[in-house]
Amino acid sequence: MPPVTSLDAAYIKSSLSHAGLFLSVGPVVYQIKSNLPIVAEGLAKLYSDYPLPTTQEFSDHLIAINRQGILRNIVGSRVNFSYDHTHPFDGMTLGQAYAFLEWGMNWCISVHHNEYLKIHAAVLAKNGKAIVMPGEPGAGKSTLSAALMLKGWRLLSDEHALIKLDEPKVVPLCRPVSLKNESIEIIQSFDNSAVFGPASLDTHKGRVAHLKADIHPDSHDANAIKVTRLIFPRFVPNAKTNLSPKTRAESFMRAAEQSFNYSTLGQQGFFSMKGLVSACECSEFIYSDLDSAVALFEQLDMVTA
């Protein structure tokens, strides 16, 4: 049999039901098992262009998402997410399975990988420089980052900024953008070429769908990128698009609040955050209209020094 060189739909389906699909995402390798067609469908739509790992003998995270119990073919049955053969969460409905997988993949990063300072943020890059955009749920960071990505910016992450501990550089972790409720239609209208995976209905976040994110020529370049801007986005209905300076002291505190492991890292976390904030121009960004938001970002000085 010739070696597999791409993650096509048949390969994904077969791998999921046997040893597992080994998926290389930035510095992380997932090993995913599932007996659910919707999971195979979502992975084929959103991850088919991802690189194959150099080896399929080791993974950072062994995860599985399967129907619960012995009555697996009953409509409306529930599914479990397992991590290394344990179940860290309660089950969800079958129709929510794909979102459950993506959230579980996020959780793997959130609770592990303390070799980085981790910030809950979208990360985008242009001309070899990166912007980190921390945001609370509902701040609009995912919608904004999706629009910028569709207009040619490189998405490094929608969820985790992995900051190197010894220098203000971010390690790419490009995965699909999670969009909720009306944001799904907003992005579909913004660019009708956007590719979405399966929609998950009635989750605790409402309706959720994931947007294919690796559409830039350099999407799978694993090299760390220097961070030059720290921008705190906030969607405000009917507000005028505005980018305003933010002090480094306030930016430090807000970024620390959005960090998954700032306190865990102790002194190392403090100095890493200090190095990041000191290297960045810090701003708050308020927007309501995506076109004007993207236009303002296009005016930012992102020229490589």
C-alpha cells in the first residue's frame, strides 16, 4: 500500500474507527477515535489540508468521542468525550458531538502545555508580525478574527495564544474558528466562500458552527512569530469603530485575567507576561461593523522591521 500523503475523507473515516486519526496542529499531535459519522464529516471538511504527523506512534493527547452505552443506534442517544480513557465531562446529545470534539481539543490545551504562557485570545499575523487579541466570551474576537482571516490575514489561533516563556513570540496553533448564533450568518454573508463544519444546536452556547481556518499559504508554518500588538476587542452594537491606546499596566492586568496559567507559572508567568506587554503596542478596539473593522486593521503598521 502506498504511503498516505493527505487527510482525505476515506482516510479520516478509517483512521477514526481503528488506531485513531493522528492530527498535527502546530506543536501538538492529537490522536482521535470516534464511531460517529458527524465527527468524520466535520474533520474531513475542516482538517483535510492539515499535515500528517511525522510519526503515528506518539500523540500528546489521546481522545475519543463515541455514543454512550450499548443502545448506540437509538436516535437522540448521547455521546461521551474521553481523554486517555477517562471521562472529564458529562455527556452531550448526538447532535452536539462535533462541537463537543472541538471543545475537548481546546480543553487539552487549556489544562496542559505549561511550557507556554497561555492566553485566551485570537491571534492573527501579517507581514511576519502577530497581533494577540484577548477577549472574554461575547467580546466578538472570533467574529472579528474570522473576517480578518477571510480577507487575507493569517489566523494563528482562535482560542489560545501560546507565548514562549523566554521571548515575546507566539507559537501557531491554527484550528477552526468557533462561531455562535448570529455570528454564523454574519460571516456567511461577509464572505460566501467560507467553509463551515457541522452545526451543533442547543448547546450551552446556543447554535455553534466551526469555520475552516487554514486558508493562508503559511497556515501550517510552525515557526514562532514575534508579537507586536496587543489589542482588546469589544463588540458594541451601533458603536463607531475606534482603536484607542491602552496603558501597559492595564493591559498587563487584563491579559493576566485572560490567561489560563499565569498564576500556575508563578514568577515565570510574571516575567513572560511583562516581556510580552513591554514588546507590544497596546490598544482597545471597539467595533460594530465588520467592514469598517477590517478596513481599520488594514491600516495598522504591520511591516516587518
